[in-house]
Amino acid sequence: MRGAQVRGLIVGRFQPFHKGHLAVIREALRKCDEVIVVIGSAEESHTEKNPFTSGERYQMLLSSITPEERARVLIIPVRDVNRYSVWVSHIESYVPPFDTVFSNSDLTRSLFKQAGYEVCRTKAYNPKEYSATEIRRRIVSDEKWTHLVPGPVARFLEGIDARQRLLDAGMSPQKKKGGCVAR
Amino acid sequence: MRGAQVRGLIVGRFQPFHKGHLAVIREALRKCDEVIVVIGSAEESHTEKNPFTSGERYQMLLSSITPEERARVLIIPVRDVNRYSVWVSHIESYVPPFDTVFSNSDLTRSLFKQAGYEVCRTKAYNPKEYSATEIRRRIVSDEKWTHLVPGPVARFLEGIDARQRLLDAGMSPQKKKGGCVAR
Amino acid sequence: MRGAQVRGLIVGRFQPFHKGHLAVIREALRKCDEVIVVIGSAEESHTEKNPFTSGERYQMLLSSITPEERARVLIIPVRDVNRYSVWVSHIESYVPPFDTVFSNSDLTRSLFKQAGYEVCRTKAYNPKEYSATEIRRRIVSDEKWTHLVPGPVARFLEGIDARQRLLDAGMSPQKKKGGCVAR
Amino acid sequence: MRGAQVRGLIVGRFQPFHKGHLAVIREALRKCDEVIVVIGSAEESHTEKNPFTSGERYQMLLSSITPEERARVLIIPVRDVNRYSVWVSHIESYVPPFDTVFSNSDLTRSLFKQAGYEVCRTKAYNPKEYSATEIRRRIVSDEKWTHLVPGPVARFLEGIDARQRLLDAGMSPQKKKGGCVAR
Amino acid sequence: MRGAQVRGLIVGRFQPFHKGHLAVIREALRKCDEVIVVIGSAEESHTEKNPFTSGERYQMLLSSITPEERARVLIIPVRDVNRYSVWVSHIESYVPPFDTVFSNSDLTRSLFKQAGYEVCRTKAYNPKEYSATEIRRRIVSDEKWTHLVPGPVARFLEGIDARQRLLDAGMSPQKKKGGCVAR
Amino acid sequence: MRGAQVRGLIVGRFQPFHKGHLAVIREALRKCDEVIVVIGSAEESHTEKNPFTSGERYQMLLSSITPEERARVLIIPVRDVNRYSVWVSHIESYVPPFDTVFSNSDLTRSLFKQAGYEVCRTKAYNPKEYSATEIRRRIVSDEKWTHLVPGPVARFLEGIDARQRLLDAGMSPQKKKGGCVAR
């Protein structure tokens, strides 16, 4: 139906969108003609793990890619279903046909492989630093973080006062090694 | 936040996407820098009123616009909430900020106006013919319909055997004036 | 638990609240110490059958009863569950304990009776006129309707431009005998 | 995984279970080692189209089959998802693996075929009479109906006063040719 | 619409209703003509964090206020939506119009402020003791707790055997400083 | 309605089905004519706590009982409602009538007792070992586990590569006493 075109699929929450995400999209763009970027957990916002709305994440993503990339990237927000047994069908119903899934998550890889898709690992891109969890911690703790995200994302997050958003969502400033950050 | 840029918003179900829809998007593109096209009822498919999945409608839309238009159009599928009291907030959470809503629906206009948005009527574009309901009727009744949709949409619908889809969804062939087509 | 006090329960959608509703509440107040008035379909609004929000219906109801009545009436909005098998439990979880259900609906009577409640028919109060469907028809058709609702409700509905709300929701003016009003 | 065993799948609402349903199950049992009978719309009850609960339908079905059949039949209630794009995955998550789907519905056949299942038409069994819609009409209209359902179903329906259930659900007695029975 | 009347809004879960809650309501009543008290998480019950049904919480609240207060208080249960992006619209659809929100939660304050409401902090009222979490711990651990709630609430909770309810919900007796109470 | 027949009810998640579960079913079969086995959390799968689909759990259960037992056991998957106030009604709508509930959970016993059912404790069956949590830990940690489940379940779990399923779901190998196993 799409001729010889190859479409890749990437799923992420992008809370917030950072340089590691951008690197993965660019890696996929080198291997595919077009790349679908699914903004997962689209309906979540204002929580510690998902502080930004789907619309805000769309905006961050859009402002970080070049016009050439934009012509080959399809950004599509998809809400969670919380039922892995129907998850692949759920994604399929939201996006145009695709061929290859780029993911390092065992569950994502397993579910799409079982549904007949080609699955591709992506190169790690210093995941200790380019981690959305770490970036949220740094923002709320007033540590240096703007170098970890594309320039337009830094400006966007400052424009909406991301630190206050994270505080409102219940986060509190903490040191990196100060115990159990994640959850 | 977006400088002097103006963003428009259009909401439709695009079952299927036709030349009337395309004309509205182009009208909005003349008045705005960017246009968000919300694919409504995103999770509906395989029914008489909503035969095509959100992914299929995305594909139809994408294949109908020029590369120049693609650089200024944001296609975003949004599921129904069936609660008009939260509908505007629901849309807002899914899409980047926008300024003007293009719609001829009284309810849509009223809800967005009440939420502080500028609301714009669009020119009618021969709504008798360029109507998705009419096109679905023609497809299932084996009447001429391909001239009513952009070329790539015609090829796409033939490729997925749209007529069979409509039959599967419970439609049956009928004459135009043969009674109660809609609903 | 509540001593010798008797509590009645009335369920309605109150779209809008009219003098027939008020008469039923007053009939129940004569037989009970307190009356719980459940605003059903609480999350519906802006549709032909349910044009007004739960908050608006609460306001109409509250403004129509006297201070003495207010001291004995509990107004509680409850959303639909659309599963009759759990409906009584759903209501029970939302409201304080009650003894008697006032209703003329066979289904309501049957479900509560089966759950062990006393069930009471209410006197009809000219249901041809004091019908919310008829009042909505009159409002949208610019016929006389204010005499059918309590004074504060008439003022409230005019204040929010109820006619425009009904038009926005898709209603159109029609004669009383002009065919199939209801849906 | 199941050796050479062949499992069939039948989906129905069984409102109520009648001799036509039983004939289809027996036809499938002749072709398969085991038959999964999915009770669809499991969470619906007390409405005109779905008067009986899933538990009641399970009971009707169970009481109508022989011990030998029971050893080869798996009755599994499944709620609706109202999203055809995930419907097959939804069913798959609820039932053990199966090979062949028995159905005369175009949509059911199309969705399962697309998912790679073998699909089989069943013989029609005088569908004018052995129709659940017609049986509900007869029950509420006090016409002869017990010969259309298995004996235990007739006794069960009389035991729960099915006629009153249908009246409570809003049905009213009507002649067979008296117009638009179905909805 | 409501003339010069000022309405306040308070949101709480009231698990159970205690003297700290009552103090906040009274503080709001001094500043407003009427106060809407939203019973949040209305559909939750029988869990560690939300042991009591919405109806039970309504009853506790109602029995704790004076007749004069009842004439100026509107108690309205509202279920969670778990989507902060639509939360204010959700509340607005359930309650009559209001002007001022009384809350000490950063997120609540931020969301309502962004929607244009006046937001007011309330005085703390010894939050160490007048804490619903602490009261639940005391009830289940058989420590003194009745002095922390209004008299009618103490009687109500004893009447429904609140301690057994908490045990059923999975709580176990524990000392105050005995580690990780919450979550 | 069912004559002198006594039906028992057992609710479990069966993640996976083990010899302890089988012992409880057999204990109930000694006391009742028929036993309904509800597969709870039916729609959950691919998570640490609920790795297997409802269909897989149905298959495990079915393959573990004898033909004689199958003639007296009704296996019925039921999704969670996450609202304890309607939970008993929810179960009742899914299953045929029953008399006695077999459970050691305080909450389950309390909710069914309050709804008028007889409630029965079951004998513990070495719960330290015959625990689904422990079996999942052993599977993922490559420790001996097949002796804890019926033979057909062991073969089934090996056939679907249960260890990989658990790893995909996010579990990691761990020693029994190695800290906080449960969640």
C-alpha cells in the first residue's frame, strides 16, 4: 500500500523530551523513510511521573526537529489502555501502517514481535544523564539541566515554569544520590 | 510563547477524508501560520458512521496534502469523551496551543467561544456532495464517488476494499432519495 | 442508626427542573423526615436530552425550595453507570441510608424492590404539561413555558440563555403535534 | 500446545438462549473437539435488547446441554469493548486458544479472518422463528413461545418472571406485524 | 447570576470527617455566603486510604454541622477523573457557580488559579493530630481517637464498626512512630 | 430455582494456578454440588502481579481438573471494577446463583456476608510455598517450581515460556530472602 517505503515506530512518554529521545528518532530516520513517534500516556499530566500534557510534549517534540525531519516524522499521541493484551491493536488503530518498532523495552519488543513486527534495539545514549527522571529531578532541585534537552525545549520549559509545575505535582528538591528517587 | 505565529484548529471525523475537508484546511492555512487538524472519534471504527480507524484516516489526510502544507499542518487524533462539559479541556490537553477554531457546528463554536477562543465560520463547499455520509452511501451502492475525494484517498480506499468494510459494518446499498440515509 | 427518622429517595434528571418535580418532592416531604433527591445522568450536558450540567440542575433545584425544605432535602448528583445490575449498589454508595423510594418507573421500582426497599408511587401531576421534554420543546420553539417551572428556574434559564443552549445541542423549533418529538 | 485438538468459537448474546443457538453449538461440536461459547455484551442487562444478566444467560445455556456436551463446551462471558479495532485481541485475552470461528455476521467473520482465524458459516435454523428478538416480543405479548427454547430455559424464564422483566425494561406488548419491532 | 452572593469551594476526601475539616468549613463560612463542600474520590471505598463510601462521608458531614450551617453548605460528592487537565472542568460541571477556592494543596491551587478562580489558603489546625491518616491509624490500633472528630461522627463510626472496616480493608494495628505509616 | 443443589463460589487470580488453589476447589467440591471459580482481574496480563491472560489462566485451570470435576465446576472470568461498593453486585451479574462463598480474605468475607451470603473459611494449604507470588519468583529466578503446580500447568507454563513472560513484565531474578519481594 505504501510502495517500497519503510515506516518505523517509536513509543515514548517524553516527560520531558530530551536529547536522548532526539538521538533515537534520528537513528530511526537513518533506517526508515518515515518515523511515527507515539506520545504514550497521552492523557496523563500534572503528576510526578507525567508532569506535562500531551499537547505540551507535542510542542516540545515539534520544536526540536528540523523542517527536513518534520517532513518525515509523524507525531501521534495515544492514551494508555492499561491492558497489554490489546495494546498492540490499540496502537495499530491510532497510527498509519508501520514496519519496524524501535524499542529497548523487553515488554514492548515482546508484544510487537508476537504480533509479527520487526523489532530493533536502539543504541543507548548515556541513559544515566539523558533520562527524563533525572531531568525532572534536576529541574525541581535547581541543578543544571538545560544542556540535556534541545534548546527550544529548554526555552519552552522555562516559559511554562516547569519547576513550579513539578512542585505543584508533589515533587520536592533532592540530591541525586539521596536515596530512592524513582518510583 | 509562539511569538507572532497564529495557529488554527479544525475538528473532523473524516469518514472518509474528502475534497470539502481539504478545502477547509486550505482556507484555514490561508489565515493561519499553522493548522491543527484533530481527527475526532479517534477510537471508533468498523461502524456505519465511523468505518475507518484513526490510523487510516491519518493516512488519507497525510497523503492528500502537499509537502509545503505538511510543514504547516499538525494532524492529531483525539478520542471522544462524550462529556461536553470537559470537551474543550480534553482537546486542549492533546494539542499545542492554538488561537482560532474553524467550525460551522453550533455546539463546537459555542463551547470554544465560552472558553475564550476566537471562532471562525468556514465557507460551505457544496455540502450536499462533499459529505462523508453521501460518499459512504455511494461507495456501498457502487455509484461514482472517486471524484469527491483527493486522488490518493481514492486509491487508499480501493486498496483496503472500502466497500467491503462498509458492508461488514452493516451498511446496505441504497438509492440517494430512498428514505432515511443518515444515522 | 438514624433513630426513628424516615428518609425518602427520588431520582430524576431535571432537564430542566419543573413544577411537577417540585410537587413530587413536596409529596415525599409530607411522608418522610428527609428526602434525598438524586440528580441522575450527572455527567451529561449539552445534548438534546440532557442540555444542562449537573451543577446547573443543582442550582435550579436549590433555588426552588424554601429554607424549611432545604433543611430536609439532600441534593446529590450521581453519574450513570449504564449497568442496571449494579445500579442500586451504585446509588447506595453515593447517598446516606434511606428507606423509601418514590418512583413511577417500572424498572426503578423493580430494582429497588428486589434490593429490599419500600417503593412508593407518586401522584401524577399533569404529566402532559409538566414534562421536561415538552418544556425543552417549548423553549426552543419560543412558546410559553415559564409558567411550567418555578420562578427562580425561569430566571435562571433565561440568565444562561437556555434557548441558545438547546439550539447549540442540535434541537430545532417544532410544533407540538409535528411528529416524533421524543427520541 | 493443545495437540491435535480443534477448538471452535461461537459468540452470541443469548437474550434468551433458544433452540437455534443450541443447534449452532451442536453443529460446531460435530466439527470440533471443544467449543468455546462466548456470552457477549456480558455486562448488559435489564434493557429491551439485553434483558437478562450474564449469569442468567450462563444458567440457561448450562441447563440446556447434556453432560456429554458440557464436557466439551466452555462458556465464557465477555463484556463489550465497543472498539472493533481491539475486539479480536479482547476476545483472545479472555478465552483459551481456538482455531475456528463459527459466525454468520459479516463483521465478525471479517475481523477474525483478518486476524488469521478460520471462519465458518453455520446453517440457518429457521431464523424467522428462532430469533431472540421474536421470542422477547412473544413473551411480552403473551403469545406462545416456550416451544422455541429448550425446556429448562422455558422453566427458568418462567421462574424469574421474564415477562415482568421485559415490561420493566420498557417493552410493551405488540403484534408481530405491527410495525418496527426491532430497534 | 447570583447577585452579590459569594460562594466558596472546599475539596476533601473526609476519610473520615474530623474537627480539622470542620474548622476549615467554618473558616470559609465566615468569608462566604455559601460554601460548596466537594466530597472527592466519591466512588472509592473499602480501601486503606478510602475506607468509607461517599454516602457515609456525606452522613458524617451532615451530622456535624448546625442547622444554620446546613442552610449555607452544599455537600456534593464528585468522583475522581484522574486527569488533571480536565479536573477543573469536571468539578465545574458538578457544582453550582463559585468564586473562591479554599485549599492548601499546591496542585489544587495552581489548577484553579490557572482557570481564573480566586484561591485562598486556610489556617492549619494542628495537622499532626487532625489528620485522617492518623485517625485511621488510631482507630485500627485501638488508641484514643474520638476526641479528634465531631461527636456525631464518633457515634456514626462506632455504629458501623469502623475498626472492622479498616481491618477488612487490609490495615493492621501499628504504633505511631513504627515506620512507614502512609501509602 | 435450583432445587436442593448447593453452589459454592471461589474467587482467585490464579497467577499462576497452583496446587493450593486446586486443594481449595476440591475442598469446596466436597461441600457443594457445584463450584463457581471466578478468575478475578480477568483483563490484567503482562504485569509483574498479573503476568498471564484470563484465557491462559482458564486453560491452566481446565487442564488441572478431572472430567468428573469439570462436570461440577463453572469457570468464569470477571474483570475488576475497583469499586468495592458495587463489587458483589458485579460478581452476581456475571455468575449463576450461588449460596456459599469460600474465602480467607477479610474484605471478601465481609462484603459477601453483608450481602447475605454464607461465608466459609478454607483450610490453609502451606501458604508459604503454595503461593503464586513465590512461584513467580522461583520461575524468574530459575529455582525449582514445577512441583508446586499441577503437571499440566507446568507443561503449559513451559510451553508459553513463562520465565520470559515474567522477565518481559519487568521481574528480575532474586533470592527468596533477598529483601522486598512483594509489592
